[in-house]
Amino acid sequence: MTEELKRVLSEIQSSLCPLTFSMRKYIDNGLEVNIDDIDTLGQSFISLANRFRNQLKELKHTVLSLTLMEAGVSIRGRVRRMRRRGVSADDIVFFEEVYSLVKLIEDSIASGEYYEELLKIYRGKLNEDLHTHT
């Protein structure tokens, strides 16, 4: 399982890199870009979550796919509001917050920290199960 987990996390991290790069660029430009591009970014997060959902489920780590899905759905919801009323300062704050979370995930996967923390959780659950059944 550990090699499979490393592989899946590596693929997710590689897929996140261009998304966070685009998101940072949009934020730095004050969201003054084609709104369809931002909407596509949200859809890309949803697609990424769907692409890895089953693999993460098998690895008993659905929270990552749910987090990516929520990021995408939130972005698309914000885009709908921006279409109606234009871009506000609150939108930039929202995108900064989503970016910070997703970038933290991306960076922690790249550094190996994410994997190591997951292993600690898995080991803790295994020990808990062993103590419960003895």
C-alpha cells in the first residue's frame, strides 16, 4: 500500500502544480482575467478529485479527494457570483484562502511530509484496531 500511496500522491502533486500556478497568476492580476478561465480552473479541481477518487478510497484517504472537490465547487460557485456582480475585494481574499490551502497540500506532498503524516495516522489506526480486538 505504501508504494501505491506514494505514486498516487505524486500524481496528484504533479497535477496540482499547474493549477496552483494559474491560480496564483489570477490572484496576482487581481482576478482581472477571463472569468471563463477561472471557472475552468474550478472544473479542473473537480476533475482532479474525480480522477483519483477511487484510488484514494481504496487507500482509505478520501479526505484529499473531498478537499479538492470542495475547492473546485467553491471556485465555481464564486465565479457564478462574480459573473452577476463583478469582482470584489472579498473575491480576492476568497481565492487567496483557497490557494493557500491547496498550495500547502501540494507543497507537503512534494516534500514528503504529507505521506509521512498519513503513515502516522495509518499506524495509529492499526495499533488502535489491534488493542480493540485483543
